[in-house]
Amino acid sequence: MQKRSRSFRGGVLLGGPGFSSLCPPTNPLVTFFDLLRPISVPPKPSANLTEAELRLMAVLWQRGPSTVQHVLDALPGDKPLAYNSVLTIIRILEKKGYVAHAKSTDARAYVYAPLVERSEATRSEVRHLVQRLFQNSHELLVLNILEDSGLKEDELQRLKQYLKERE
């Protein structure tokens, strides 16, 4: 029977089972600086929709309850996505509370349905935009839109009419 050699360093027995996890680093500065290293915390999932999530929600709002394959087939062809990418994004949407799933009638696939109406999601995005870029001032948002040279005459007339009706 062969005897394992064991050594003793800094109060920790080396050479036994699991010794590497028990052995302190030989350089105390490394340990000190490791403690100062910032801990990476995963980002909090945003309640707002990313571009990819919005693309998938647009399909679900248009088609209604759909399988992943149906969503994939209905996506515009400008930026194709893989099946697994669509599935991952839909699962993220489900965690955010935008969609829910149920088994299909043939029980072969999940069917995903939007839980949030397009208008509700739009209002939420506008609120986020106003908060982030316009210091919670709707007036600043409207003034920014009105100052934009891309505003068409008929759009301006509709805005004027809307404001008259609100008075």
C-alpha cells in the first residue's frame, strides 16, 4: 500500500481529499484584492420591451395565440431568427408577464398568447420614455415632437383638433 505524502502549511493539511479547496492562497494580497473586486450582479430584467421582444409581440398581437413555429414563420424576413432564439425571447416575455402559454389541442407544442394589449404596452413605453428623457414632463415630450421638422401638416391639424376638444 502506497502512502500519500501530506504536508502542513498555515494550519491546513495539504494532500488529503479536497485539499485544494481548503488551502489558502499563498499571497495574502491576492486574497485582499479579491475581496475588493466588485461582485457581478445580474441585471434586473427590464419591464420594457427590447427590439427583439417587440418584434415577437407584434406577431402575437397580430396573429393571437401562436406556437413558437407560427411566430417564427410570421416574422418579417429582414432579420431572421433561429427557432431557439424565438423560444428564448418568448420565455423572457413570459417571465416579464407579457405572454402566457398553454398546451396546444394536440399536446405537441405550447401555444403562447399575449397578456398585455398593444395599447397598454405603448403607454408603458411612452411613460418610460418621458421619465428617462424628459424629466417626467409630458409637455417637454410634446414640445420635442412639435419642434421636429418631420411633422406633417395633417398630423399637426389632428393635434390642434385634439387640443381644442380637450379645452
